[in-house]
Amino acid sequence: MTEFSGKNIIVTGTTGIGASCAQRFARAGGRVVTFGIDEASISQMNAQAAQDGLSLHAAKVDVADPAQVESAVANFAQEVGGIDIVVNSAAIHPYGNALDTDFETFTKTMQVNVGSIMLLAKHAVPHMRKRGGGAIVNLASVQGFNCQAGVAAYVASKGAIHAITRAMAVDFAPDKIRVVSVSPGSVRTPILELAAQTLGGEDTDVEAVFRRFGEAHPIGRIGEPEEVADLVAFLASDRAGFISGSDHRIDGALTAGVGVR
């Protein structure tokens, strides 16, 4: 595939959905850089990209740090000649309600999950304007609509992503920059593995918990990160040229039902 040949793409997050998105774009001919802080996944992504001959580089960048984001975006834009697509997938997922979540954790969650979207837009949009437009895809969650107990900070951040997506879509439409969000249900990622361990303990059978999570989805299973990456790639492509300001659920019909079993 060469659908993204000539496109310069930034993806945040080097595990799970972020990693799958970066690889999906690179395999379709894009020049991709991905930002994250997990050194093991960064090394793994770079080794795999070299082995596969992909134009994909993973860099250690804290997407909640304004100076690091500014520098990393500027360096990539200078290296490849501009920016066409941004995918914001980096996230943290603390547990706790409004009583037992300390404010520092809440603030950090908003900085990483939502603040990074603002920072990437602030520094990438000027380069996208010079290229004549582009697309921004923000990874939200079905938990921005319907949520489980004990995830107040995470849910607040995902709801905020839905809102900021709409705002950015309106603000950047004159620049021919489309902005959309994607809301997955349960997807096989390190964050979902953390959920399984949080609910069942460190020694829990993660695959058994994943099967139980899957049973909550009418389709009968959890999603795979590659499935989300395919949707993200479509939304970022020219085929989705009239789609902006909207959220796109990929949740196996999870939010279509009332959830009573």
C-alpha cells in the first residue's frame, strides 16, 4: 500500500493503539515519527521498523512537556519538510473516584491525555497550514460517554477529548485541517492489561479477564489495536475528506445496549 506516500505523520504513544497506528501509516508509505516515554517499546519499534524497512522512528518525548513537544515537532518538520497528519494516542489510566484520586494524579491525567493534544496542535498546525491542510485524529474512549466506577480522572479526560475535538474542527476548518476523535471499547492494549490486573490482582489470568471483558460487548470479544489503526488510517486519509468534528466509536456495539445482563 502507498496510500500515505509523501505524507509526514506524527503519532503519540509507542504501545498499544499508538504503536499499531504508527506501523499502519508507515506500511502504507508514510514517513512517521512516534513520541513516547516507554524506553522498551521505543527500542522495539525502532528495531522492528529497521527490520521491515519502514520510514518509522520512535523517539523519547514526554508529550505533556511543552518544551519537549515544541522541539520534537520542529525537528521532525524540518527533517521531512512539513507535517500532514497528527494522531494523538498517548494516555495514562489511573484508578479512583473523586474522593480517593489525589489532585496531582487528576492534573497529570489531564496534562497527558488532553494537554498533549493542545500542545501537538499548537506546534504542528502551523506546519500543516503550510502544507495546505491535513488531519488530526484524537483517541478518546467509550468511557467518555458511559463509564465504569472508579475511573474519574480518566473519564474526565476522555470526555474532554470529545469536546476539544469539536472545538479544533471548527477552529481549523478554514485551514483545511480536519479533526476527529475515535472512541474504542475494550481493546487488547497495555492499559487493558492494567485494568485486568487492577480488578483481579497481579497474578490474574489476563486472557481470562479479556474474555470476560469481551462478553460485555455484544459482538462477543475485545478489539485488536490493528482494527482501531485501520479506522484511524481511514479517517486520516483523503477518502474521509468530508468528515470532521465527529466521534467514531469502534466498540463491538458496547454502547449500543443498556448493559444489563
